[in-house]
Amino acid sequence: MTKLSYLLLLFCFYIANLSAQETEMTYGEIPAEELAMETYYPDSTAAAVVLGNIGKIEFSPFIFGSYTLSHYCRIKVFDPSAFDLKDVAIRALKPDNSDWRNSQSAVVVTGRVDADRFTEMDIFDLQNLQAAVVAPDGTRIELSEADMFEEKVFGKVYTQMFALPNLQPGSVIEYSYRLNATNLATLQNWYFQTSIPTRYSELEIKLPNWLEYAMIMQGDMEPTQKTEERVQYNYSGYGYPESKQRYIYTDVPALKSDSYITTMDDYPAGIEFHLLRVKLPRRIVVEYMGKWDDLVNKLLKQGDRFAKLYQKKNSYRLLSAAITPLLTNAKTEREKAQIIYDYVNQNMEWDNNYNVFGSDVTLNKIYKRRKGNSADLNLMVAAILQQEQISFTPILLSTRQHGKMYPLHPTIAQFNHVILQVELDGETVLIDATGDEFLPLGMLRMESLSKIGWRVKLKEYTWVALNPATAADIFIADFNLMENGILNGKVQSIQSGYNAVKKRRSQADSLMETLVQKRLAKQFPDVKMDETTYKNLAAIDKELYSEFTCEIPVATQSMGDVMYFSPVVYSDFFENPFKLEQRSYPIDVPYPIQEQSVITINLPEGYQLEELPEKVLLTLPEGAGKFQYMVTQENNSIKLVSKIKLDQLYFLPEEYPRVKGFFDLIAAKLKEQIVLKKITASNN
Amino acid sequence: MKYFFQLLLIVLPLIASATNKPQYAVSNILPELLENAEVVIREDFTTFNVLTPATAELKARMVITRLRDDASYDDLTIGYDMHTKVNRISAAIYDKNGALVRKIGKKEIQDYSAVDGFSIYTDSRLKYIDLSYGEYPYTIEYEYEKSYKGIQSYPGWYLQGFDTSVEKSGYVLTLANSLDVKYEVFNLSVEPEIQSAGGKKVYRWSAENLPVIEAESYSPSAMNILPKVLFAPEKFTIDGYTGSMTDWESFGKFMYELNDGRGELSAAMKAEIKKLTAEATTDTEKIEVLYRYIQDNMRYVSVQLGIGGWQTFDAAYVEKNKFGDCKALTYFMRTMLEEIGITAYPALVYAGRDKERAATEDFTFPLFNHVILNVPSADYWLECTSADSPPNYLGTFTDDRPVLLVTENGGVFSQTPTIPIEDNLQKNVATITLDEKGTATVTNQSILTGTQQEYYRGLEKNQSREDIKKYFSRIVDLPSFTLKDYELSSSMDAPQAEFSYEVEIPRYGSKAGKRLFLPLNVINPMSGIPDKVKERKFPVQIKRGYVEQDEFQYILPDGTTVESMPEKTATITSDFGTYEMEISQEKNVITYRRTLKINPITAPAERYTDWRNFCKEVAKLDKMKVVLIQEKT
């Protein structure tokens, strides 16, 4: 689990004996050399560079702990037309329905936002927000309220943006603000890296001895400088020691996105903060994270919107009234679970939101809307399972878009989804009833394929592996090759796992061409295909069989008495899915992939085989992937077997060239040709 | 006390009406209206009562059955601004049998600033109600009233979108006798019933049982297919400005007056203009110098405030901030030209690649969302919001479509130029050197002009060299390759870009024993064949033409001979386009020449198969291979 090999900093610092580099950056004072600066040498192509990004976090013991974040940022712009306004955005959280410009309530963060950390009681006080654009000739325009506007990101989270008057090549933008917040748990992640390069980035945090955060370093960069010193906090005779820590990153490259990843938010250099405990003098210690035990207790015993939803009969009375009559004839646990799953999956709509907690205090209220978040729907299933005395355990996870989890940290914020692990007649099955009509019982929504999840069970909580089913695609064809070069015959296809889900969905969308047919038509534009007949189209828990006959007019090319053709007519890998030469991020594949072709081709009378492609067996180390290819002759027919398997789901950037090479060879092999020659009198 | 009763009267009928409505049961819908439908509009009634040129009242009522969870209409969104006010909203949800599920409470009506995703500020706001319910099908019912103090245009009657059928729809327009209106019915045959009574004229339109319309690819855009009725008032007043949609001349006059007198430049700016144009001798040179000045110094930022985005910011605002929206930048450019005695006219246009909407000459309805600048003396068209575009190039954003020139004498209906097919050229000249293992070194030089260069220009201007290199495999579609080098440049004077690259493709030719299979067109084959369809309804429309010219030279490895060569020439001729291909061989060099020309065309629906076949034939010819054989040594 290399993915989880992050650096953990639980305040066990060496006191670095480095003299902290003094960087004076004050709002309103931009040195002449920065106005005159023409390129940023480490990245001469950058449209802009963050000259300095400086954050200071301080804590106050009053009102049972609060913090102040002071933030100053200075950006040099070289090419205003290539410059994205979002590069000078502040992500903010504001209360519903209020106009943020007229309100003092806003949380300012950049990068990933955990909306779950906020409660309605939190007070945020944004002060001294000021911003300015300074032209290279020194002309300074201070931004007024009219130059500031907002954009909704999701839920209550907004981005505060600035219109930038008089922005010219060479202009410098600066902004600063101070934020006072009352809830220590809302301290957001701090990032040293962004989509443009950063020359200097610093975070100073003064941690009192009565406060503990788990600080998790993100990204694969080390800080240029890291210091810690002891200082004393004093306020009219009241005092305590503080640990003053500084993190400095210099010349941080721009963060660039890539494909086959979970979410970009997992990759920038930064620090995540998770509140552990507050132990103010003469007060009881308040544990925020402490132990997994506390988390389990909170979910299963104390909280309103988790276990109580399915434990209290009154919470799900209406739901029970709807489902229980359907269960009367069900005998086995599996039959019951199937009915409950189908009912919730088909009759309740998912509102496209993931959450660990239900959206209301009873399931009845959610049932009345016939619509809910991921926790609402899965806890509905839990409620009826509970009623039917079928044993289950909720599993928390973080969806692929939401980012990685921290197995060492008992924080609720790392999760955003809950599924169920159910024991059905002695068999363990996973349930994710989030309204996907093509997803069978036992399979997770594709977004939920997070590789691991956390089991919520008193005393028996633990991380569990979530092994997704293989997406298999088997193509079986029986073709006759005609003397005029036409291939015709019967095609059978068997799809299972996520491929079956995909295919059933596409079949429901369009009755004209199926996924298999589309892929064939892409390779052979003038293929003629009959309508497909299906087996198990409605039985979503079974493999999907389909069958059709087809005629491929130009499958071959002939010249004189020689005929050439490629026996592989169907594949998803004619082109390498990994085309980039290099890659900076790991490859993250959601589920194992298997593709298999078994094709028999009966040769036309009067032709003999001149050349057959060589057989091949190609593997990736440690059983990560395998490619088998073999063409054999049996009497007057040719049989091709091609098998592609990818079982490992996570590859480090260093492994990328090997994975790319594997698929390069596959793509080349799939194009190889068979050569036939007409038998002439002289041959005999 | 009197007021109290009036209030009751307004409120009561609505609340009383929200009970079970068996008539909404889904079982009452005609089967032909359910066919392919995601949504069935059960009732859609709008009353627009115009009291004076500046004031009006709108009443709307809709009953909609949603059949699927991905269907539209899962909310009610009512826009308003400083000229309009939403007076009353009520809404309810019914299940498939018409039984009331719930009424929407006051607390559920949310109020938002209308952030459109690209404007930096706007004074538009929204009333929003979530009308979703998880058990399908279900029916929503809503009513609202809106009052107008300032009229910019009358709301149109849009009967249906795609995948939507209609049971009953109606629109009632009431005008004070002193007012007049023109109307136009699009994609529907329906006549209004006109009555005159009590000092008022009443127009009533109605339609019922309209089946679903499904979207099709390569068809005219949605706006030219879907039924609607639009209104052109003879007189309307907003913010003290009075205008008319009687004809284009008078509407243009209104736009002129709205924006007149907003072009005062500072003395410094005037001096700057003089300095900039001092060297220029001809008008076109002067235009280009000033256009370049705008491109280099001003940025495009959308600002939607005041009179519905029709009135520009004054020149001083642009001069100070160095940014503006399309109006502000266009008017600023016009003012600069005026300063040196060149007359230019803002041209209102509906921008977009798909040429989505088109105003028509004989019906004055301002289907515009953008403004560009026309300089008649030089026959120049200037897109003032683009920092990268060459002068006098409109491109796919605003080419070939109707515009309204705003002149001091009123509006003049006109048309932007069409780019000739031959000017939209992609020319590739490549050399492919092969070794005996099938590895190819490919050098390709492309010249791109007209619409074909837009993508490459955008790439050059907006992406770093490092990014282009990294994502090269997404820019050129070739089999797995290694990039050696590339060059990309675009001209600031003409719509032209040049793009060249050298790559190595390890398995370009595929081997089978002593044979090597060599595909002839890997660099620029036809991709994306139109989908097969069962029944085509709308005409086939190819909106723009273009030409591709390819000349590829294959240098064969030593010791190989050609065993098999496809037909040496091929030609396809159709009114959709022409394709010509020619192969020749001289010693160890095979030369492949290909020309593909696609014509802009609108053809009847039944020709869709011909269009598909044309593409298929081209794709088939693009797949040809040469077979090489290793000589015995």
C-alpha cells in the first residue's frame, strides 16, 4: 500500500538549526525588481508565478479555542491572456442564501474543502480583505467591492474571485485578509503548490501546548526549510508555551493534471490538519479524534444521523410498511436482501450527493421525499435488514473524487460515503443501493471503488479491502472467409462485472447499436450486423450474453493470389490507453480488466496458409497483467485465442513505462496479419 | 380590513386548488405522447398583459409530468432583475395517480444571485424551487406572477424542447389598444384568435397533442427545429429609453440612442491614437494598428448590468480598467476609429460555432448575444474581445450569419462574410521513413488556414510549450510514438498557422514473417462516421466546408519490394464532397496524395444514408495498406 506511505508528523520534530530565511512581504510594498521582472527562470513558459504565498496561523485560548489565519499572496503575471482568474481565487464557505459580500461569515480556504467539518454554529469573521493590481510602471489600483464576485463550487462552498482592472503583462497582483474562526475543527488544509509555479511559499503556525492537531504532509516534495522553536504566549499575565513551526517551500513547480487518477486534490504539496484534542488548563481534555473507539461510539451510540436512523423502529416505520409485505414469501437471507436492495434501488432516487450521515433525523422524512444522499439510501437498506435480523456492518469510505483515506487517523472527515457489508446465508456481500438500476446486489458504484474501507463495528472496527469484480468481455466468433474477401458469421459476447453494467446501460439508452457492435463498426465502418439477441438482459446479477450475425465486407485485402487479414476483429486495446511518454502521477485503475477473443475462421477453398503470426505470452511483474496470443491451424480453419488481463489496480509513476510498453506490444500484436495464398496448379 | 380581504381573495384559490387531482394521472396521457418522452407538458398557459410600453403583468401556469429521473424540469427557476418583480409563486407535487404528495412551502423558495459562470458581475437574480421527488413518474404543478416596470422584450411562447411532448399549451397576449405588436410563428402551424374588447386587443394561441421531437446529429440547430412564437412590440420602454421592433431600422435606432454619447476619450488617449497611427498611410493599416492596440492592452471580461446588457460602459471606464465586455471593447474600438475619421458600426450578432439562432430580415426580433465591429469603408469585420485573432477574421464564432449594424440612421440588416471552403484548409506534407522492423520516422509539416487553424492558434496562445509536448499524443492522433521535436506558430496578420513535428513510431508497419504491412494514411484518416439511425426526420446539414490536402512520401527500407499495392487511384464524388487519392511508386519511394473536400450543404432527411455512406467510403479508402516483402538475401 505505497499509496498510503505519507509522511506523518505528530509534532515529533527535530528542532532544526537552520536560520530561517527572512522574507519581508508587506501588502502595498512591491519592490521595483519584482515589477521589472520579465521571466521566472525555473519555468520560463509560465503565464504567471506566485512570488510569495504566506500564511500565519495563531490560536487564542478564549471562547474555548479559536484561530486566526492571516494570509498574504503576491502573484506576478507575465501573460494576462493565458492567465486563469481562478489562480487568484479564494475558496469560501458562506451560509445559505446570504449574500457573501454583505456578510461577515466566510471561511477562506484553497484546495480540497471538507464541507462536513462545518457546523451551523460556526462563526467566521473575514476581516481586512484587500487586493490590488499594480502595473509594471507602478500604477496601483486597489480593488473595490464591485471588483469582487463569487462563484458557487458546491453546497455552501463558494469561490471568491477578483476582477483584475488594468492587468497588463508584468502586472503584480496582491491580496491579503485575516480570518477569525471559532471552531478549531474547521482549520483547512494548507497548500504550497498550485496550478502555476510558486517562488516562495511559507506557513507559520504557533501551536499552543493545549492544542493538538495531526498534521499530515501531502505531495511528494520535501519542504526547503522546516523549523520549530519554543515561544511563550502571554496575555495580561496569562501564559503558556507554544511551538512555533515554519514550513518554507521554494521554487515549487506548477501542478499539472493527468488521466487515470482519482482526484488532483491528492497531489499538491501541502499540510492537512486534523484536530486531535484540546486540553486547556483547568479544563477537561476534549478529544476530537483520539481513538477509533470514540468514532465508533459516536456513530453507533451518540450521533443522530447514523445508527439511530436504522436502530429506532419509529425512524423507518413508513419504509417498513412499504417493504415488509414484499418479504412474506422470501425464504433465504439472500432473497430478502435482494428484495430490500431492489426496492430501495428502484424506488428511491439518489440525489447525487455522497455522505456518511443521513440528511434527516428519521428515515421516514427521507422516505417521503423518495430521494436522499448515499447514506440515506444505504441506511434504509440497513434498517430493514435490522428488522429482518440479517446481520450487517456499515463500511465508511472515500469515493474516488473525494480522495485518499488515512488509515492511521480516526477522522470522520476523510470519509464521504457509507456502504454495507452483509452476511447472507454465510456469504459476505457488499451493498451500495444508490439508485443505479443496472448495478446488481453485491457490486459497488464505480465511484465507490476506493480499494479500502473502514468497518464500523463496536470493538471490531478495522480497515477492510474492497475487492471489485473483474470487468470481463469475452468475444467468441465463428467466421467463414469467402473467396471475395468477405468475413461472415456468428458473434457471441459474454460480459460480466462492470462491463455488463456498462453494456446494459448503453443498451437501454440506444436500441440501435450495442457497445460490441459500435466497437466493431469503428474498426470496420461498413460491417453489416443483424439485431442482437440477448440472454439475461434483465437479470442484472448474471453474466450478459448477446449474439448476432455479421458480415464484414473489407476485412481483408487481396492482391494477385495473396490475401491478407488480421484475425483480431474486436478489441478495446487496438490503441494504447496510455499514450503519454512520461507520467508524474500513479495510475489508478478502478477494477480489474479482462478481455478475451476466441475466433475461428474457416478458410475459403483453394487457399493455403502462407504466414501465421507468432504466439506470444507477455506478463507484467508480480501477476499485475498478462497477455496471451495464439493463432493455430486446424485442417482448413484458423483458431485465434487472445487474452488480455490487468489485475493490479495501482502503479507508481516509475512503473509507468513498463505498463505503457505492455499495452504498446498488445496494440501491435493485435494488428498482425495472416497471409493466405491461392493454390495454383504449380503448387500441387 | 378591506386590504385583508383582497389578500385573501388572491391567496385562497391557489391553496384551495392544491388537493388531489385525478386528472393528472399518468394513465390519462395518450400513448403517442409517451413515446420516447422524458417529460410530458400537461398544461402550459402564459398570459402576458401589456398595460403601457413600460409595464406589463405575466401569469404562468404549468403542469408537467416527469417520466424519468434524468429528465429536465426538476426545478422551477424564475429570473428577475431591477425591472421585474416576482409577486407570487405556488407549486405542488402529485404522484402518478394524481394524489397530492405535498405543497411547496414558502421556506422552500430560495433566492440567488444569477451567477452565469462567465460574467463577473450581474444584477440578475433567481427564485428557485427544487421540485424533485424520487418516485417516477410524478407530476409537478406551479403558478407564478411577475410584474414588469420596464420592458425589453415580450416573453416568447416556447412550446417544447427535445424529448418532450405536449398535451395542452396556450399563450394569451393582451395589449392596450394604443399598443401594437408583430408576431412570427416558427416550426408550427397555428393562427391566433384575435379579439378586441374593453379598450384591449387579445391574441390567443393554442396547441395540443404535440408528440416528442428527438435531436439528431448533422441537423439544423435546435432553434430552427423546435416550435415557438416570438413577439416584436411596436413600442417598448425601459429606463426611460423608448424603442420599437417594428422594423430593423427603428430597433437599430433605439440601440444607437442607448449607446450614443458614451465615447469620450481622454486627451492622453487621443494623443496615443495619433501617435499609433502616425506612420500608417492607408485606412486598413490604421485599423490594424488600433486593433492590435486593443488586443495587447485590453482584456475581455463579461459584465452584465443595467439595461439587460444592452448598454455599454463608457470609453473612460474601459480606458481606466483596461478591460470590458464585448460591447465596451467594441464601442471603445469604434470611438478610437472615429477619432481618426474612420466610420465603424457595431454589429449585433448571435455568436457560436453552431450558428444556433438567426434573426430574419422580415421579422424584427433581436436574437443577438454578442457585438462585433464593421468598418464599411474597408469592408473589415473586427472581433474586439479576442487577444489572438488576426484582424478582419471572424471565424466559426460569428461567420456567415445575419447581423444588425447600429448606425446613426438606425439599424441596417446585414450579413457577416462566409469563409470560402478552400480557405478552410489543412495541408499535410509528410515523409515517412521506414526500417525493416517496421519502425517509422515521420516528419509532417502542416499549413492550416481559416477555420482549420483556430484550434492550433488557441493551442499556441494558451498552452505552454511544455504542456503541448507532454500532451502531444492528445493533439496528434497517431499510434504510440516518441516525439522528437515540434514547431507551432500562428500569424497575427492572417488566419494561418503552421505546425510541424517529427515523431518516431516503433510499430508503424506490422510484420508477418517476411512481410511488412504498411498503412498508407495513419496521419490524417477520416474518423467519426455518423451513427446509423432508423428513421431520419430532419434535413442533413453540414454547417461549414473544408479541404484536406495530404501528400505523404514513404521511403521503404533497403531490400524490400512491394508485393501488393491497392488500387492506384480512387475518386468519390458526391454533393457532400469529393475525395481523390493517388498512389505512385518510384524506386523505393511511394507517394500517396489525398484530397478531401467537404461541402457545406443542407439536404433532405432521406439523404442522411448518402452522407453516412460517403463518410464510410472515405474511411474505408483511408485504411488501405501496402504489403512489402523482404527480398531473399
